[in-house]
Amino acid sequence: MSKIKYKFNTKSLTYEKVTVPIRKRVWQVLSYLAIGLVFATATILFAFKYLNSPKEKQLQREIAELTIQFELLNSRMGEVSEVLDDIQERDNNVYRTIFEAEPIPASIRQAGFGGVDRYKALQGFNNSDLMIETSKRLDRISKQLYIQSKSFDEVVTLVKGKAQLLASIPAIQPIANEDLKHQPGGFGWRTHPIYKTPEFHPGMDFAAPQGTEIRATGDGVIERADATAQGYGNHVVINHGYGYETLYGHMLKFVVHAGQKIKRGQLIGYVGSTGLSTAPHVHYEVHKNGQIVNPINFYYNDLTPQQYQKLIELSEQSSQSFD
């Protein structure tokens, strides 16, 4: 119940009861309500702006943690990128060089991604720059890894091809050193054993007892095994691929046939003296891309450096051939 108010009337020198009009009372109430509403609104706005609810505080903690994780991820991707750069450097300058492959240009390895809207969904956030940069680095690393993977696939193919090449190149003597009667006759101008005239000798002669085993000097396919070539008697020709061929002449007999696949060191025949020959031996030739080459360059698999050097010196001496 509201208190009754009085005021002193100076004219009548009495206290008179104060009466407030209803309209004024309504305005007073409304003014109090308006002031209260203003303060309430200000308080709510302040709370929303500066005071966080428990859920908002939890979300802020999660955002802060995610930001830290993004920064750590960026740092780790930097380390991965450094390792990848090293792998790419070795790939270009070691692996691809060894196997005679062209290096992959940096313009291909470091190429970016097209499309201006690729990262549009990440824009408009407080940490948009961090998220976009992280996504870009991850995309770049992913693409570089894909290119590097394809490069290694190519290198593996080259390695397999190189292994086959190395197995196919003539690399041993057709007759082992312990089976030789004396040092081989050399490649070049020699005295013909029958006509006694200087003639170019297109191979090397390995003298050994009749029946000594003759072995293929590299992997390949038997191209010929017959006695139809003039002067060579029973002979075998092996096509090694990669432009290499070898010929083995004057055999007692051969144990292979045309079209047969052969491995280095596999028995192909026996030492004889068929054809134009003066003593049991095997006449051995190496051809590269249709050109006759000195077989002395192809014995590195079964000779020590000292034996190889001695063989070179002896083969260069002028002497008579056996055929």
C-alpha cells in the first residue's frame, strides 16, 4: 500500500493531502519500466558480448586446440616437404641419371592446382588463412608424391630393363681360363694360318682340347646353329638383344637349336676344328649394331683386373690365328 503524502500550505499554514493524477502515475510507471528495460537490455548485450556461456567457452577451447593442431600440421608438412625435396633431388640426379632417364622438370613437380574457387568453402572464418594455407600445402605435397610415385614406377621398369641388359651383354669368355691350352689369339690384323697372308681377324681364338665345353657369354636367343657359313664349320650365333650378337665357330658339335632361349654360362657346344681351322679352338666374335667389335672389351665378369690387363697385352701382340 502506497504511503499517503502531505505538503505544507504556507498560505493556510496547514498540511494538505497530496493527490497524484492517474495519468501522471501511469507515466511514472511506464518510465520506470522503460528505464528497467534499458538496463536489462544493456546487461544482456554486455553478457552476450563479454561473458561466455559454458558451451561457448568449450567451443573456444576446441577452436584454440584445433588452431594449435593446424599449426603443428603445417610444421610437420614442412618437414615432409623437405624430405620429399631430397627424394626428388636424388631421383633426378642419381636414380634417373644412372638409368639414363630425363629428369622431371621442377615446373611439373611444383605445378599448382587450377580453379580460383578450390578453397572458397574455407573463406570467411577467423582462421581462414591458416586453413587455406594448410590445405594448399597438403594438395601440393599430395601431387608431388603422386608424381614421385610415377617416377619410381618408371625407375623400377628401367631397373628391370637394365638388369636384363646387363645379363644379355656378353661378359665372360666362351671357354674358362683353366681349360685353355694357351693364351687366346687376338683381334685385328693377323697372319692367316693357311694362306700365310695378312688378314683382318674379326674375333679371338680360344685354343683348348677337343671336346672342351663352350658356353654362352650372355643371355639371348639362338639365331643360328649350323655349318652353312663358309669357313666357320659348325657354329652358333646368339642374338642377345640390345644390338649384341656373338658367334662361336669351328665347334666339334653344338647342343642347341635356332630359336632356343639361352642363359649366360649355358653349354652350347664343344671345341672342335671344323671348317677352315688348323687346330682345335673356338673362334669367337662380338657384333654390336651390325659392326664387329673387339671381344677383349667383354670379359669383365670372370677375370681379375690383373688377368684382364694381361689378356689385353697378349691379344695385342702380332701372331698367327688358328683360322
